[in-house]
Amino acid sequence: MKKILPILGMIACSCITHAQSLEHAKLSIHKNNIKVWTYQQQSSPVFLYKAETTFNVPLEKAAALILDVDHAVKWVPYVGSVKVLSRDDQKGEFLLYMVLDFPFPLKDRDLVVKGKMSKDAQGVISIQNTAIEGGYPLNPNYVRIRQYEGDWTFQKLGNQKVKVSTYGYANPEGSIPLSFVNMFVQQQPYQMLQKMKIELSKSGNYKALPEILR
């Protein structure tokens, strides 16, 4: 089974320099147990974001859903396809190629992402992602995203409760109205966590996490 992080919230989303940026972040959405903060740096007109919520499931189930690339395309907004280029579960490293379905008339995007999974002494699982140059041939049908960073964290609050946080940033490249981009920064992570809640509510077994995350 291929397991890897589907890069969520990647359309004009944000890599937060976490503590520093969040000091000035605005709580843009707070409903259905989901919070979305946005922040704008002077160096970029595109908003950054952080989103978080809690789910009444084991930490392992929430993390396993994010790592199941085969299932991700069925529920993660705007992810058209994901291909694992390499994976080392012992080191917690992976490389993947993704195609993002943008709404018409915008051109679809693609990107190559290098990721790192880890678990700290307190049991918090982190997945960090960065777009890289090269790694997969350019396709004239897509606009290649070259600037992307983001991460996920999973913190256990109980045997059946987990806090999930996600950050992200991407330069979507090409000509896209800034108003459209910044609307995405607020709405996409909210919609994503809503869909994640639905997926986690479904019965059934979840895949075991890589050894480095156990």
C-alpha cells in the first residue's frame, strides 16, 4: 500500500513561520469546531493560514487517513492525482508528484514534493513538506508550482481524541486573481477538515502507520 502525505490546502496556501506569523494572524473562520487563521506578510500579497480542529478518533486513524495516497484523491479537495516517486519508511522520507485540478478556465497545476515524517518524545506526529525543483518531467498541460511549504501535526488528547493542525503556503504561479487566491486560503482548509471529519466517521479498519511514527 502506498502511503504518503497528500499535500492539502495547496492552492495559494501558506507556509507559516509558525510562532512569528501567528502572533499577527486573524481568526477568519470559527465554526463546526474548525478554526482557520490567516496572515499576510509584507513580502507577499498572498495570505498564509493555519487551520485546526479535533476529531473523536485515535491519533493513528487520523494520521493514517492523511498518509493513504490511494484514498486521498477521493476526498481531498482539488487533488487530481498523486504518484509516489520514492519512499523510505525507515527514515520517514518521501518524494511524490501531484496534479491539482483548478477550476475552469484556470490551467491545472502540478508539483514535486519532498516530505519528512517524525514523532517527538511527547508522541506528536509531524509531517513537513517542501516543493523541489526537478524530480519529474515538466508537462506543458500544467503549470509547475515551485514554491510550496507546509506541514501537519497530530496531537493525542485521549484514546479517542486527536487535535489536528495544518499549515501551508504555495505560490500558485501563473495569472490568477489575488482575490480568488486569498478566498481559497480561508475556505479550502475549512472544507478540507470538514471532508476529513466525514471520512474519519466511516467505519472500517485503518492502515498501520510507518514504523517511524509508531
